[in-house]
Amino acid sequence: MESPRPTKRRRMSATATEITRSITPPSDHNAQTGSNKSDPTDDLLDRATHVLATEAAALFNITHLYRTDPTARQGLQDSVQAIARAQASGGKLIVTGVGKSGYIAQKLVATCKSLSIRASFLHACEALHGDLGDIAEQDVLLFVSFSGKTAELVGLLPHVPDGVRIVALTGTTRVKDCQLLRGRRDGVLLPAPIPSREEDSFGVAAPTTSTTVALAVADMLALTVAGQLHGSRTKEVFKRNHPGGAIGMSHREIERLNRDGEDFTVVELPSPSISGSDDG
């Protein structure tokens, strides 16, 4: 008699176990296997896949958090509702961060724009030199900061209009531990913790696992808001915002053109980072 097929929950647990087993630091590999020999290629690949396995485990952990943790689930619901209300009232989502978190903030804004969610990036340093004028009372201001206490971001708080809803995408899991939300009764926490410190995982505190998780939570937020605003039209909205290149062309259209033998050319537009003076 065949054994029963594992349930989805059991399969997920097994996957988590496999990931956890695979994130043993490379330096411990030879000790565990009892080998004194070290192949440079094996060491390189062990170290490389250790990074992938560590970040995969962190993504599994954040998925579990948003499936089970009341604070995370409420934070997501409140964030989506706040952004949707802002969009309906003519407001926008403003995202700010510094360092590597600033790049995550810019990626979130770019994704939102492609989904017709009004959004803009606010440079935390430039904000205090005039860019605060970008913030209106009907907006939502989202901070990206793993620590939740980045000095440049905390320095913005006294200057943010009272009516602006504050959301913090941060590594903290409790509102009271997030300095960016202190004194804000309606502040919203979007937790993005990691299972272990990057210095413990990789020997260096460079933002790696934390930015991977932050990016995943940002993508989750953007797509969830898009679903709330556009429903089944989300794909159509995204396509409408990408008239250039192949990204906005459906597979069905490409297949039809190929089938009918029609000649078509996807025009590659110049990168916006290249100035006109670079042309030969």
C-alpha cells in the first residue's frame, strides 16, 4: 500500500528543514565530514551556495511570519488600506531610505509606478533642504530601514505633517521597538526580520540577507496594493504602462506574429543613464 502523499504544509516544512541544513558555514564543512583536505573550487562553491541557502531560509522565514504573526498580518492590511485610501484621495506613496535601503525604496517606487500606484522617492538628506515640499497631508510616507532607527530618517519625523500616515518597513517585529514609529499612534509596522545577523552568517555585516527580505516585502506590498486598486485589471494596467520593448507584449501576441509570418521589431531605447554626449 502506497504511503499517503505529504500535505502542502508537510512539504513546506521539509523544504524549510532542507534549507536550514544547507546553511552550515563553509568553514565547518570539513570538520563535519571528517576531511582535512580542502579543494579551492569546492570551498568557493560552498561559500557561494551558503549565501543562497541563507537568503532562501530568510525568505521562507518571512513567508511564515506573514502567514502566522498577528502583528505582521495587521501591518500588511493597514499598509494596503492606507495606501489605497491615499490613492483614492489624490495622494501618493512616498518612500524614503538611505544607503542600501535607499535602493530598495527606489525599486519599490519603480514597481508601484509600473502598476499605476502613484509613488515617489524622497531622498532623506535632500528632504531637509527643500524636498519636504513633496509631502502632502493625504500622502503615505514609508520608511525603509532595517534598524528602524536610522538617524537621517528619524531626523525627518518632526517635519512630517501630522496627517501623513507613517509606515516603517524594518527588521523589528514590534512597534514599540521601532524608533521611527514612536509618538505616532497610527504608525504602521511592516516587519522584515532575518533569522540571523549577516555578520554571523557571512562574517561581514554588509546588507545582504536584510535587503533581500526587504525587497521581497516591498514586492509583496506593491502587488497587494495593485490587486486592491485594480483587481483583475492589474495585468492590463501593467501592460498599458509598458508600450515600449517586449515586456508589454503578451506571449499570445508574439506567437500570433510569428505564426502569421509578420515582421516585427522591438525597438531598444537608449538607457536613461547615457547622455547625448556619449553618441559617436
